[in-house]
Amino acid sequence: MKKLLFIISIIFPLLVHSQQRKLVYAYAGYDVNALPEIYNYTPIGIRLTFSDSTTQETTGIANGKLKWNKLSVQSSNGEVNNGILTFNRTQLQKDNYQVQLTISMPGETPVHTTLELPHLVGMRFNQYSDSLKKNIRFYLNVEGQFSSERILPLDTNLVRFKTSAGQILGQDLLLPAGDTTRFIQVEAWYKMNPEKYLITTIPVKQLPDKD
């Protein structure tokens, strides 16, 4: 009897330990309202799945109760601090717009997940006026089409311009009053990928406005 109890006392803790849940999977998502299409940061949320099919979600956009200080999150691009992912856009492009995350918890084997962020797939000019008036700034409105299906304005942090006449002032085109140019060609490049390129022709208004 004593021998049997001894065997049970050894085996029982092993059985209990083997039945303890383990962290097996992680999923990460980003905050679509944070506009990671144009900004280099975004809140993220993580859902953890365990071997007994239970889940835990982080506080913040995942609407969970798991506090970020209970996790260690390592990123292949930038860093994660209290649920905010800050990333380098140039590296993001090199990594095919994917960020690898490694999530660790005390007593658990680290798990890995991939977070894919939106990226530019096309650009277009969307001018507010069909012609340019001399000596009046003309805003060069460029919109980006993203893999998230959003269309967002692009500024000079993301786009560079070249013009056949006049002067580029920030994102404005200015043609002097005495200039005789009738049409201006404007080119635009996406700084992160110069293969994303636009060209447009803008007529210059020749007749004075009616009173």
C-alpha cells in the first residue's frame, strides 16, 4: 500500500502538469483609425490562444483585460511600447510590409505572429481647379490608394515634385504674373518607392477673371 501511494504521489503531479494549459498561438491586429498608411506608428492588439482553447486579449483596441506589462513583445521593425508599435517605413517596404512579432509570457514558450501593415498601391492627382492662375498659389493635391482600400492625401513628407515652369513652394505651385507659359507639366514621385510616379499637365488661365 505504501508503495502504491508513493507511485501515485510521483505520477499525480506529472499528470497535473501535463494537463496545464500552454500558450500555443498569437494573433496581432492594428488600429485602422490610426492611419498607419501615412504615420509611422499605430496601436496594436494581441489575442493569445492556449492549449485548452481559451483566449486572452490585450487591453486597448483588442478590448481585453491582459495588461501589456504582463507581456514581452519584440518586433522585427521598430519597437512595441505599451501597445503602440513604432516602425521604420523604409524597412517596412524592404520587409514586404510585414512586421514579425515575438510574444513572451512568464513560464510560457514564446510564440510568433506576423502583422501586415497597409501600403501604397497607386497615386493620382485630384486638383481642386482645372487651371492655374498666375501669381496665385496652386495646391498640388496628390492622393494615395492603399492596400487597405483607403484613399488618403499625400503631403511632401511622402511625395516630391518637379515642375516644368514656376516654383514649388511646399506643396504649392506658383507662376509669376508676367510668365507666358500656357501649360505646366508637374511630376510627382512617392519617396519610399520612386517607381510610384505621376505626371499631369495643368493649363494656365490666360484671360482675366470677369468682375
